[in-house]
Amino acid sequence: MSIMWVVWTASALLISTTPGSLGAPPPLVRDTFPIKWRKIAEERSLHPVNMAAVQIMQELEAEMFRVQVLISYERIEVYRDHTLIYERTGVLTHGFKSHAGVHVVVLHPTRGHIMLSRQFITHQPAEYRNLVTCLQSLLPGRILVVAAVPEALAFLPEEAAEQLEAMGSSMIRNLATFEAWAMVSHTPSSTHAPSITLTTSAAHFTTTLHMPRGTTATPSIHMRSTKSVPSSYHHIQPSTNYEDEERVEGVRVWTEAATIISRSGGSIQAPPLNTYAHLPKMPGVWCRWHEDPSMQEQRDFCDTYEGYLKLCMCNSPITPAFRHSAPEIKMNETIPVAMLTAIKPFNFYRQLLNLLETPGASQTPILVMVDGYHEEVIQLARLFRLDVLVHRPQGEAGSSTLLNMHFRFSVHNVFNFFPEVDKAIILEDDLLLSPDFLSFFQQTAWLLDADPTIHCVNSFSVNSYPEVAHDPTVLRRLEMFPQFGWMIKRQWAREQYERWIPEKETADWDWWLSSEHSMQGRHALVPEVGRSFHAGAAGAHVTGWAQEHIFNHMIYNQNPHVKLKGLEDLTLHRYEAKMKREILAAQEVHFIQHPCSHPFLPQDQPGPFKLFVASDTKSDEYGSYYVMQLCLHGFNEDSREKYKGVVRFNLEGRILFIIGCPVSPYCSLFPQGVTILTPSSMLIRQAEDHALEWQTRNYPPYYLQRTPVQYPEQEFLMNNLLYHYLNGSLVYK
């Protein structure tokens, strides 16, 4: 009989085999040890390898996934069973590495394939909302990998921290800026009755964290382990063997780790993070409707992709019948909707549900235009029996060319696909829609036929802020290009196809369309209160800063039954005559105080009012329109919404015309002369300070930043946007 002994030495693992029965190891082996190891051998007994335990461990590992997360200043990598499944490399852009932010990767609990992978640029404001929505959309029992790559915490406020804690994190609130963090868990579920579980002392799962030699950082490691391997996802029994393991009901965290910057070392960057865990393979979510053969396609979709809660939930999920469930409206003509999308299926899904519940959607043809072959988007569109056109991408990733050519393809081919229609609606995928979105276009479509000086109807308004937009029944003529949900005619699409921005041009398609060779003196119809809301962040053109500063505070109509008024007055000659009458009748405003002093309109007068500002050209070279916008609604969007040098604001029912002179022809209505406001550089700064006060008040809560210790009581630095605190005390601005 042969017995195997395992002996550790300082340099290698020695395995010796001796014949005979069980007994003490041969003394000659021990005598060959160095003194240090001989003393250890005298104090400890050697045991034979438990081959049964080894076999059990091997069988258990075959029923597990090994998930590993590595984070460094250069990249983030996620491995499943030593195979790289997710990677982002950091390139320094605008002061941050391109892989910085919070990464969410969701794996199938049985097969282990990636069901969802997203990066949230949380070093910019606004993006945390998308992170929270993403985590809330996950079905229970999925393998969840969440990682914070420096810098991920600058704009990760309370709402995001609470949601990460709901997913099982116990460390996120103690993480400081430029520190790395990762967690691997199963998404939470409700608590169920105990089930049969496989229990063995060999089934331990641990986490490790590696640091380079010589680093000044101190790692903070949080390890969790369990002795219960659930036999079924639906019967997870919370463990009671380990303190604080199940703070959140139904959450199972397998590893959570962070690298912490040492305050005494002076380093501003945490060392690399390397953590892994073994996770048991579990069955996926099972629902009663999965047994319905007619829903097999939807069941397969939900078993392949994640983030579609309303589509994949067990109780009353949305089905393909949702395509024809919206209330009907009066349809004057068939106007198809072209939904443009590319690499963000979550945006497309959100907008698709929004569109399909909009009154009139069941009567409206929908065509999905995908920039490149993206299986997830195509499968989702097919679930709802929507037609799909795939555009071969033109241009490098992230370039203006890529977007420019996709819009050109879509504007042209929506009319090729629907040869019988004369108008179409172009819809970007990062928009939310008003309930009267389709009705709005049906009511205004005839104006495109009646007046050739109108080139499009926009659903979006740059100045749709509650301070200056009040009446959802009103539209205006503006010198504006198509933007964020717009309706065009076939003739315009044919004309612009030939004049479209060249493929090698670096400008953007919308600004190209705003040039005179494209506009040709024509106007857009724009609602006073928008019918679409920009809900993207950290996109190709709209950063998280722009989303937070500009778009998040706009309003869009929520009444599905709005009857538009005064449409006949929107034709060119009638509109100009009406503008002339209203401007002549308006009361001129003379400033006594600063224009940001509120209220500056006479309180006892109903209006309308007029104010003259200096503007030689359309470019607002004096900053006159800019100052008035900062004062009236506090946002620094450029002054695009003008008609012949006139901006029209509705201040809670009182109309104010801001007229630029001498650029506006309406200045000539007053030969006797008018008072023109020309803002000084000091006035512009004061207006910007007025807006900055609002921005400072509305920034998210403070975040931690570890700093070199100068005094024993100095623990951390807190920041918002402009103010810096040590332990809660203001130190400098």
C-alpha cells in the first residue's frame, strides 16, 4: 500500500511516497530539514492528503465559475474561468482615463455568458442616474460584477450609493476619490423557504488583493465566504454563520475588495486591484409564462440579455401585443417613425416602450435604423415585429463621420422603405417622448405642404424651461435646424441627400444643416413647451455636464390631449404680420436694476413686453441674448431659437420679446429710437455668477478625498464643485 505525504519546504513542495502502513514519516526526511523547518515539523504533525476531499473540491469547482476582476491605471479586465470576457483600456482624455467610471457586467448564472456590459462615466454629473436605473432593471439571481475604476466617485451621490448597497456592497461609502473597488455578487431576490443545500467544509470562497512592491498605498480587503451552495436559485437560504453576510435580503456577495490610498504616503493613485471568487452555477429565472410555446422567442431573449425588466419579469411582462395597445388618435395621413440607434440597446429599449404606449403608435409604421449589425437591438426589434434596416458604418468609432453618415442613410432610406408616404419622423434613441408626440406631428403636418418656407417641424425646444415656457398649445417659427425628434418631407430629404455634409468633413450634420446653403431662408416650427426630452449622458455630443446643466431642467408636455392653437398664423406672411402687431403693442422695459434682479417686469402689467439688446449679427457678439438667458432661466445654452433677431419668452403667461438691434428688421419699426442694452464684461460676469449660484446649490453631495496627513485630526478632504472642506470645515474656495 502506498501512502502520499505532503511536506512544505522554503523552496518547493516535496511529495514522498513510502510503502507500508500508516505511521510517522521516516525520521531521515525530517532530519534533512533546515533548523527553522525542523522546529515547525516537531511542533506540527504531518497528515496524508485527503483524496476524498480533493475529489469533492474538484467536483465542486466543476459546478462553479471563477470570476476575477483586475483594475489598474491602464485597464480593467474581467475573467471567467481564466478567460478574458470584458476589457476596457484607458486613454487619457480631458484629464481622465477613458476607462474611468463604474463598470457593470452581468453574467448568466448557469452558462456564464455576458448578458449585459455597460460603463458609466460617473466622474461627470448626470450619469449616476443611468447607473441606478441599470441596477434596478436586473432580474434576480444573475452574476453581477460591479467595479469602480478611478476616477469613479466625483459624482456618485447618495442615490447611487444606496443602490449599490442594495446590491450588497458594504464598502462603497468609505471609498475615496482615485481609489479602486470591485464586487462580485448574485443580484438580490426575495427570501424563500429553506431548500436542500449541499454543505461541506471544503466549499470556501475567498478573495485576494495583490499590490506591487514598494507602493505607499494600504489595501483594504473585505472577504466573505459561505459554506452553503444553493441547489436552486429560487431557494437561497441566507447564511447565519458569518456576521453581516446578509444585510440585504436575498443578496449573496462572493467578494468585495478595494485599494486604499495611504494618507501618509502622499500618493494620489491607488495601487492595482486583483480580486476573485468562486461562484456556484445556478439555474436561471423561471416563470410560468416560459412554458407557453408562443412566447419561446421572448423567453430565449430574456435568457440571453439582461436589463429588460418589464419584458422579462415573471408577473405580467410586456409582450409583442404591446405593439398595438396604444389608444388611437385622429390620423390625417400616414407618417412613419424612423428610430435611429447604434450601440446603446438600453436607450433604444427605453424609447421603444415610450413610443409604443404613445397614443397613435398602433396606427404608425415604425422602422428601426441600426448603425452596424447589433444582434441585441435587432432581436429586440423583431420581438415587437418591427422592420429593421442595418447601415454599414462609415467612419471611425467616436468620429463625427460615423453619426453624420448614419443620419444621411436614415433620412434617405426611410422614404425608400415607405415609397407611398410624403413625410417621416426622425427619432434619435436618447429621447423621452410626450404623450401627444404623434398627435403633435399629425396636427402640424399640413403646414409643411401649405408653406414651402417651413423645412421641418421640431418636437424639441432649446428654451423649454419652466421660467420661460408656459403654453403647450403654442408653436413658433425659428431659424433652427432639425433637432431631437423632427418631421420632414420627402422633397427636403431628396434635396439634402445631395447637399449632405461630406464624409471626410469633421463638422456635425446638424450644424451643417444650419448653414445658409441648406436653410435657404426657411424656418423650423418649434413648440414653446417641448414634446421630447433629452435623457442621454456622456454621449458623443452631450456630456454629463451638459446633460446636468442644460437638459435635465427642461420641461416637456405631459398632457396627451393638447389641441394646438393658432396654426394658421404660422404661415410666413401671417406670422410676420402677427409678430409686427405684437411687438408694436408690447410695452418697452427699461432696467433700473441688474437684469438678473427678479422680478424685473412690471408686476401690475399683463404684457406683452419688449426689450432691445445690442446685436450686429446673428452670432450674438456682445453676449446680449446670452446674458438674458442666464438671468431668466439660469442656463448657458447658446441663443439659437430666434426669428429674425427676436427671442420670444413666456414668463408664466406674460410674453417678453428680446429684440437684437440692428440685426433685427423689427428695430426699424421704431424710427424715434429705442433704449438698447449693451452688456459690459462686468455685467456678463455678474450674470454668470448668478447662474453659478444655482449650479453650486444643485451639485450632488460631497465625496471623500484622502490627503497627506499634516495634523493628527486631519482625516479626509470633502469636495463639491467649488468648495473644499477638511472634516466638514470650509478651508478654501
